[in-house]
Amino acid sequence: MNRKVFTRLALAAACAALVVPPAFAQGMMGGGQGGPGMMGGGQGGPGMMGTINNRPVAPGWGGATWNYAQVKRYLAASEADGRAEGKRVVFQGHAVTIDMVAVQPGHPDTTFEVHGITNPTLVVPAGATVHLNLVNMDYGNNMEHGVIITAAPPPYPRYLMQTMAQYGPPLAGISPPIPWRSKKDLNQSLFAAAGTTFTAPSRPGVYWYVCQTPEHAEKGMYGKFVVTG
């Protein structure tokens, strides 16, 4: 499959050479070309329950590494995709790009931001090709963040495995979670970025995007993902 990941940033020369590693772009049920996948490992290993990227980002970590200037371009370019409507961001068309941030500075801890809105409801057309990107701007121990899209509704326990199993495999996601930024000072920091591409369900429905790092969804790091007809 031709995966158009980081579509907006492909227009910027500084970001043109980014490659999302297979571990973040392959299927979510483990094994395969991409490595462990979402369901692999266990509490201490890779996958949904693990924290293998609980460390500050450094070149060669396994995904894209950006400086603050590149992140600011990402934030500015993200406004071109979707339309903010209060606490919702509505996307239209056969192909949509969702540029997401984990804990954008100035927003509450353990939250996602899209269009600068904290944990907004994301609305996409049924059957659309969705390019989902994530930059982790958080800092500190246990601040690695990923995102999965699941039918499992809140509230969430500390560990998601049992709740997720009741609703079947997730639609898609970026897993394992990606590292936190390298330094407290934003201007001197490096940032981890990753992305994936998937097809929205062909029928309308309500789903949820959730951080799979233990405790994060429990603390409120999730939002609604709505597929419309």
C-alpha cells in the first residue's frame, strides 16, 4: 500500500526526506514486517501494554526526529486540514490528514490536540483514506504517547487490554508509543514524530482515539472519533 504519511510536511524541504518506520505503519495485531504491533509483548514489553519508548527522543530511535522549527511548521500546516467547529474538527473528502499533537504546550497534561483544541471530536467521512500523524511534545518520565482508534468507550482502566478485547481489534493507530521530547527547553529540544494511514469504516459509527500508555487514557487522554455517512 502506498502510505501518504506526513502529507502536509512533504511540501517542506526540511521534512521531505522523513520516512515512517514499518513498526508504526503496519497492521496493529502484532508480528508481520513491522515488528511487535499493538497486541504484542505484555505489560513490560512492546505493544499496547508496554513502554519501550519511555525515554527522551534521540536520532535513530526508530521514527522521525524533528527540531522545534519543524514542529512549528507542522502546527501551522495542520490548520489547512479540517475545519474547527467549537470542540469538533470536521474533515471532508476522500482523503483526509489529521495532524495530532500529544500534550501541546499550554494545554493540560495527558491530552491530545488537533487544531489547537484539546481532545476534540474528530469527524471523518465513511470510507475516507485517513492519514494520521502524531508529534509528541510532552516531557518527562512516562510521557511517551501513542494513539489507537477503538470502538471501546470510556471510562478506561489503567491498562487497556481487557477493555479493548471486548470490542475487537482497533481500527488503526500509532504503536508502540513514541518517545518524549529531549529537553525541557522547547527551542533546544528534539521531538519524535510518526504516522500511519488507514481507511475509515464504510458505515457511520462512533469510535474513540486513545493513548495506550498505561494510566494516560484513565487520566483523560482520549477523544471521540466519529464516522459520518
